[in-house]
Amino acid sequence: MEDHELADVLKYSSPKELYVITYYNVLKLLFCPFRVKVLSNVGLLRKGQLVWVSEVKVTTELKTIFIIEGNAYHYHSFEILIEEFTE
């Protein structure tokens, strides 16, 4: 992907927001910081640990990256913890 194409995609994104689809097929907007569970040991993080995502970034290959404690990690190493509210 060329720089101008990436810039065009990123103008519609925010490092402080992430849209997710819940288990119940509900589209939900998460605002940073949000909590995730570490699925496998990665960097300084250990499996089962609960950590906060401070920012969401995208690589030039359009891979989602979570910024946690100042370090970048691929999103697939985490489970996003979403509180479901039922009324």
C-alpha cells in the first residue's frame, strides 16, 4: 500500500476508538483505554494477565496494533473484554 492510500484510509480512524462486534452481533464502540486479556505470553505480558489498551494503531499492511504500557502488540494476542448491559 502506498503512503497516500494509507493516509486516505487513516483519515477515517482514531487511535482512541475501536468498533467491535460482540458475541451477540451488536456493534459497539470502545473508547481507549479499554481492557483486554492476554491470550499467550508476548513481550513483557503473560497469559491471563488483564491490561489496558491506551491506543489502537494500524500498520502499513493494515494490521491492527494495540499500544499497551507504551509497547505495540498485534491485536490477535488479546481477548477484548466487553461488558454487556442488558435492560
